[in-house]
Amino acid sequence: MNDISQPFIRLVEIIAKLRDPQGGCPWDLEQTHQSLKPYVIEEAYEVVEAIDESPQSLSSELGDLLIQVLLHAQIASEAGNFDIGTVIEKVSEKLIYRHPHVFGDMKVEGSGEVLKNWEQLKQKQKGPDESVLDGVPRAMPALLRAQRIGEKAARIGFDWHDIKGVSDKVFEEIAEFLEKASGPKIEKDAEEEFGDLMFALTQWARKQGLNSEDLLNQASNKFTARFKYMEKVSAKPLKELSAEELEELWQRAKKAL
């Protein structure tokens, strides 16, 4: 590994200079933890997009995300709360503590046991009054949050024994949703049943080793590509076509893509 201390220190100093009241950047000086929240999310999504679509830009996107980490640390340092050194020390200690099979004498068999030990050690650090699920942010995208909740519950043994169990649950939720939603007037409970169905489907994906967030994004990308194909090949704007003409174009798009 190359010596990273000098480049890292230089970047920390650049961030500090941007926040310097004497000669710093007006925009950076205006920022707070609250104002930067959307940028953290945006940069994280751009990292994910680079992984999926543009690996060659991953280095740049990771750098942009690192800027957000350093900005938050700098703001905290100015307030006398903590600095980037504290952040690094704490995460280093956490990684060592939660990997006793690497930095200690514990023996494990497979990643499943590693994850169970991770949750147990994490719970010891948090204390008995905190839930295993407290570490799943409410602000996460809904599908990703549902998947993480299922993963964490499974790590302490609360899960279906096999895929048949969760498949049965999916069919059960489909029946309950249709019962509430198939009448002339949709019952109020249909919304709750729809949510239960989505949660069950997410757990089915998890049990299969799939990521429901990725799967839905793939479906959205496929729909988008086919819809753009329709727009491209149509002789008229799509809004001027009949339902039958739109369906014909859609079938063409499905065959083409």
C-alpha cells in the first residue's frame, strides 16, 4: 500500500481552509450538519451508480463522498465536539472489537457466524435497553430498510427456516391484499396489506441472496428503456396514440429490448 498519510493530511487541510473564516469559501462556511444531509445522500447514491454503471468513475465518486465525511468532521471540530482523528480512532476500535476472529483468538466457521457474533458484540456495546433494529435508519429507502431489518432479525435467529416458509408468507399476503383491494371500493386496510406484501417480497428476495432495491431498479431501468424506445420509433407523440396503438408499440419494445 502506498503511503496515504500525506495525501490524507493535505485533503484535511484543504477542507479546513475552505471553512476558514479568513479567506475560506463562502458556500462552505455557510454549511451545517443539517444543510449537508442531502449532499451525503446524493454522493452515496452516485457511488452506488458508479459501481453499477461506471466503474471507471468510482475513484472520483468515492472522493466526493469522502469530502462529505471530512466536512462534517471539520464542522464538529469547530464546535469542539470531535475531529476526523476521533472518527478514525473510533471506527478502528470498533472494527478490531467486532472482528475477534481476526484480531483475537476466536474461531468461526463461515460468514454467517461472523455476522451473528457482530450483532452480539454490537448489542453489548449498545446496552441491554437498545433494540437490535435500532441501527437501521428510518431515512433509508423503504426496500433497503426492509431488507436490512430482515437481515438483522435473522442474525439473532428470527427468520423462516427455508424459502418455502417465506414463499407461503408471500402467498398469504397476496390473498389478504386482494381480499381488501378487489371490491368496488378499496378498503382502508388495503394500504396496510400492500405494505405487508412488499415487506414479505423483500424478505423472499433476501432469503434468495438477492437485493430487492437492485431488483426494482433493474425493473425500472428496463421499463424506462422500453418507454424511450416507444418514443423514438413512434411517428406521433405518445400522448396522441390510442390505447391499442400504445400496446402495439409496447410489444415492439419488448421484442427489441
